[in-house]
Amino acid sequence: MEATSQAERSIAIDAVDTLNDLVGDFVVGTRVLADYQQDSRSQQIGEEQMSALQKMCVSHIVIAFAKLLEFWEKYHQIVPAEHRDDLKSLNSQLRSRGTEDFRNTVAGHIWERTQQRPLRNSEIMQMLEVLTGGKLREFLRWVNDPNGNTYPETVVSVIEAVRDSIVAKHQIRVEDVISR
């Protein structure tokens, strides 16, 4: 019995480590873009630079979304019951927003396979529209609200709640995660 609980605890520590990384990815991806959008309004950076920065940050967020979907596949068994439905719902939203398609098509490649040609800006913009619902600022706040991540209203709040519940259940200390 002790070996099983140690194995479960080891899996829980891995899960917490992964969730910590995801929180960081979402916070950094949203904050960098928001900070630069403010700079853009004051003409500190050009339109081309802003477009490239937006593409980089959104791609970073989408890759983190894909990792969250993978997290569920690998760790769903240790997600506490009180958070399962919220995490499943979040994953459904990510799929309906075209996360995997955006990652596979825009963030990871230049080539549109079915047409056998480079991906066009209009196609990228159409996929961005689906991903963000056409409202980039609201999308960024849905991912991470710098004024407060209220559970289960933001992606970050769901991840933090799952992580914190796993930490409490398995009595995981910071040292357990960072000293492995």
C-alpha cells in the first residue's frame, strides 16, 4: 500500500509541476501582449512589430492550451472530483475554439496542406477570429485576468484550483516540486 501512495504522490508532484508551468505560460503570454498593446497605443512600437508580437503571444498561449488538453489525457485520474467538470468544460471550450487546428496550422507550420501552398494571412485571421471570438482583449482576460482570476471564470483560475487541490490532497511542498 505504501508503494502505491508514493507512486500516486510522485504522479501528483509531476502534475503540479506541469500545472505551475502552464500558469506561467498563460500569465506571461497574456501580460506581454497586454503590455505591448499599451505601448503600441503610445506609438512606441510599429504596427509590423505589434503584429509579430501578437502572433508570437497568441501562438504561445495556444501551445499552452494544447498542453492543457494533453494534461487531461495524462493526469485526469488525479484531478480532484470537485474540479473535473470545470476542467472538462474548459477543455471542450478549447476544442471548440479550434485550439488544436490553430496550433497545427498557424503556430507550427507555414504550409496549408490541403491546398499545397503557404498559409494566407486571411486564413490565419479567420482562425484567430474563431479562437478569440473576435474579441482579443476579452479573450486575454478569459485566459488570465490581471485584476483577479475568479474561479471558474478564467483559464488560470481553473488551473490554479486544480493544482492547489492536488497540492493539498498530497501534502506537496514547494521543495518537492523544485528539488527533483
